[in-house]
Amino acid sequence: MNPDWSALAAAEPGGDAVADEPTFVWLDQIAAIKGDAEKRGLRAHLDTALDQGANLVQLVVYDLPGRDCAALASNGELGPTEIGRYESEYIDPIADILADPAYASLRIVTLIEPDSLPNIVTNAGGTAGSTPECATMKENGNYEKGVGYALHTLGAIPNVYNYVDAAHHGWLGWDSNLVPAAQEFKKAATTSGATVNDVAGFIVNTANYSATTEPYLKITD
């Protein structure tokens, strides 16, 4: 359980009902690895997990170059061409911490770069939602390179399990994008030294979500 998030949740009306639920820790910028006076860094989160007797830690890896090319509000700190900084200043420091033998007893789940590969599939040209930013990322390949590097580097740590973001069923899985999505996932998982064995599975409903049952709305409404 993340004490930083728990305290914020408990401070809200009714927040006590969810304040003790485990959540993912978002590493959404380079500075988040070290942390600051208000939010603990990655090593402190892992130490806290050990102190709590936890056996599972969940992390969101989220700082690709040109991040979230279809949505201005969640753009990241790295420019479209800064793949070198992503690898050396972001992924490598995360891997160094996760590989510390002190944390070998923890099962560490990493959710790799939500809202990245799905955007390449549907928003990088030829569709109504396409943006120039996504077209740039498709052309330079830095989403695939970054995801592949993260999978390869983190996947080399025995107790780390990588999950690739697969959007949600309202976004991917349609006849028009099911096969392209599968092809894009495999491309990223075989780039920058990665293999499909570096992928433990897929995760959905992180980059937005969609209900599987909707009793109050019909598709014809």
C-alpha cells in the first residue's frame, strides 16, 4: 500500500473506504525515481513494501519521448527524439534499483508505457483521431525503441514482470485494428534487444477504460 496515496485518499470525504487499497506507483518523470519532500522515490517505496511485509509492488513506467502523442494534457518531459535520455536517465536508474538484491523477495509488476503503442496503431495517420505528433513518433520509431528497451532491461531482472498496455476494448480489438495492434505489440517486443519472453502479459483499462456491461446505454442511443 502506497502511504503517500493513502494519506491523500483518506483526506477526502469518504476516502477512508479506499485509502488502504493497494495501487500502482506512477513513475511519470525522471525526478519521480528519486522522489522529493512530498512524494517518496522508488527505493523508498520498495523499502516501505518490505516494512509492510508485502510480496507485490506495482509500478507504472511512463516517460517515453513524445509521450501520449494524442493528448496534450498528459504529454511528458522528453521530446520526441530524446530516446537516449529515456534509456540512460530513466530506465537504467529504475533497473539499477529494482535489481538490488535487497528487493529480491518482492514480485515487481511493471506496466510499460500506457497510451503509447495503441496511439501508433490508431492515431498516427489515416484516421479521424490522428495527430502530427503521433505521426512523428511512428516515423522515428522511438515508442517501439523505448518500450523494447524497457522490456529488455527490466525483463532481465528475475523478479520483475513486464505488462504491455493494450488500451481498452472500446479502443482496440475492432476489425480495423485488432491485427495491426497485435503486429505493433510484437514489433515493440522484439526491438532494442527485447524478446516476447520479456513480456509477462498485457494490461487494459489503464489508459482510459470502458465498461464490459452497460445497463443504462444502448449502442444505438
